[in-house]
Amino acid sequence: MTDTAIERATAYLDAHSVYEKTGRIESPSTANIQRLVNLMGDPHDAYRTIHVTGTNGKGSTSQMISKLLMAHGLRVGTYTSPHLERVNERMAIDGEPISDAELAENVLAIAELEPLVESRLSYFEIITAVAFRWFANSAIDVGVIEVGLLGRWDATNVVKSDVAVLTNVSLDHTEFAGPTHAHIAGEKVGIVKADSVFVQGEIRDDVEEICAEVVCARRVVRGNHFEVMANELAVGGRLVAVRTMRARYEDIFVPLHGNHQGDNASVAIAAVEEFFDSAITRNILDEGFATVEMPGRFEILGRQPLVVVDGAHNVGGAEVCSEVFFNDFQIEGRRLLVVGMLKSRDARELLGALRADEFDEVVCCTAPTPRGTPASEVAAAARAAGCEEVKVVEQLDGALAYAYRQMRAEDTLLVAGSLYVVGAARPVLRQLMP
């Protein structure tokens, strides 16, 4: 496959990236993707599937599930979104992302089929179909498929899942569903099929009725059928104990930061148990969790000074991020925040969740996307939220350089507010750090 092929594939994808540029979705429906996969011979039916949705935590939970399945000796395809630096990150087999050559071949194959769909495909529909096709052609045993947006009309929702997972529900994407938690839950549980085992990680009172009415093969509920019994801070992550209907697992090391990762681990364990209809042996459990990574989610890029990036982009995620930042780390020096966000976010609300007023300096930039909120508006919201020292640096790379130049070994930098910000920040920070 020549460089020209990947260039043509990239250009084709870019020409279809309407939502990525505008945040708008016209007539959300699975009709397009259904016609497309039918034309492809329904590649998503060639393997078993675990389908994962939730406002926050679905990425981490999907990675944990994938690693546990791999530890069982299965060939596992994992589909996630969005990507941080390269679109190839969205799909991987046994942890290895798709190559440029394979990506180009699959994208261009979809391009040839688009005229037969009779409607213009979206970027996400194309990438989803690429993953389905690549997984089928690569003879995977199981696909772990993360929902892109909500659930019911998400392009991934053509799969017939063996296990459907709901991590949690909070107020996000209310421009498409809402205004209540129950409305959002109703969209998310739309991924559960009649033959699916439904693993329910969310137990809010205001969504329970919605979840209880779901038609499924079996409903497995956090608090009733599985729960976290212990969740303690450990060096490099958490030490967790989980009880399920089949076993009790003590002293599980989860190499991710934050109390919430213990909850995600319990959901992942319950999902894998349901997939096999059996408990997980200890050596497989330890092997699976040992290699779990989650780039861009409270990811530590450097120490002395401590540099952390977190793609928290909604209130729930930002609250978790700030809790980990302030509670799990002893910070002796100055605390700096570089932040940018999308226009669809309430800047003051998101900054409040990040506890921006507790930082010594807040550096505001424009997220590197047409959907980015101007840095001046982020700064105005920061001042309104009580931040005393606020700096405006329009471009992200300049904001990072400004913040990093003034840091001493005992200081800490957090970069947050959007996955667009974090994805673009990672390569810049790697160059800035010695």
C-alpha cells in the first residue's frame, strides 16, 4: 500500500468529518450504517461482542475488558473513540492499532460502497464500518465495542451484543438527549438487545426504573450482583477488592489513578464473568489488569515537575479529575492548569468542576478545533469562577510552553478540558520535557 493510498483515505475521512467540525448531527439514525454493513455482508456478526456505553468510564472499562479477554487467550478487537493523536488508535487487535496500510485499504473499500448506501456517510459511520470489516477479516474471537455517543442511534448499535454494559449516567450531550438523567439513560440502554446480558453499573434512583424495564436475557446490577468491597490508593494506581455472584477477588492492582477506576474494574470483571458465565481465575485476573493503560485519562507524562493530562470534558469527568488531582497526590509547589474546551460546554461549570480556583495559575487557550471556545471566553469564565491569576495564550503549544518554562521540580501541571486539547498536548509536552 503506497503513501498515496493513506493520503486518499485520510482526505476521504476529512471530507466526511461534519460532526467533528461543527458538533451537529443531522437526523441521528442507524439507517445508514445498517445499509452499509448489509452491503458488506454484515461483518459485525462474524464474532461475539461486548458493547459498552456510559457517560464516563466507558473507555477505561473497555480497555480492562479487552485485557481480561486477552488474558483468557482470545483474539480481541477493541474499538474506541475518539482518538488522541492518530485515527489508527480507535481500533486495535490484541492491543496493536491498525496499520496505515490496513486502514487505507479498509477506508477506500468503504468509499467504493458509499454510493450504494444512497445517503452521505458520516466520519464515525465510516470508521465504525472500517473496524467491523477489519475485525472480521482478521478473524477475531470477540469485539469490545465502545459507543461513540449515547447509544440508541449510535453507529455501533448494529451489533448484537452478548453482553451490554452501562458504566454510569450523568448529564452530557443534552443537546441530543435530556434534560434529565432518565432521558439520557433511556438512550444509553438502547444498546441492550433481548438476548444480551445487561451489566448495569449505574444505580442512581432516577434511572433505575428505565434500567429495570429493559428487555434482556439477564440484568446484573452493581450493588446487588457485584460491588467494590475495598478501594485503596496504591503506588501507581488502586488496590481493589470486588465481590460478584461467583467469587470474591481480593487485592487486585489496577494501574490507573482515581477511586473511580475501582468502580470501572468491578464493571469490567462482571462483564467478563457474564461473557464466560464463570468466575475468573486469579492468574488470568492479575495478568489482564497488569497491562491496562488509558492514554489521555489522568495520564502522567512526567515527574519533577509532575505533568498530567486528562481528557475530562464534562462536569462528571472534571469532578473525577479534580478529585484525583487534589486527593491522591501530595503537591508541594505551585499548581498550574492549562485548559481549553468546546463551545458546547458551559465554561464556568466545567471550570468549577475542575476546581480551577484552587490552582495558582490558570492558562487559558483555544481548543485546537473549529468547535473550540475562544481563549478569552474561557479566561472570562475562569475569573468569574474566582480564579485570581489567569493568563490568556491563544494557541495550545504556546500555552504549554509558557506554563512549562516557569515550572520548578516541585510544581505540578494539569492539562484538561477537552480530548482535543489533550491529544494535541501530548506530542508538544514530550518535546518540552527533557
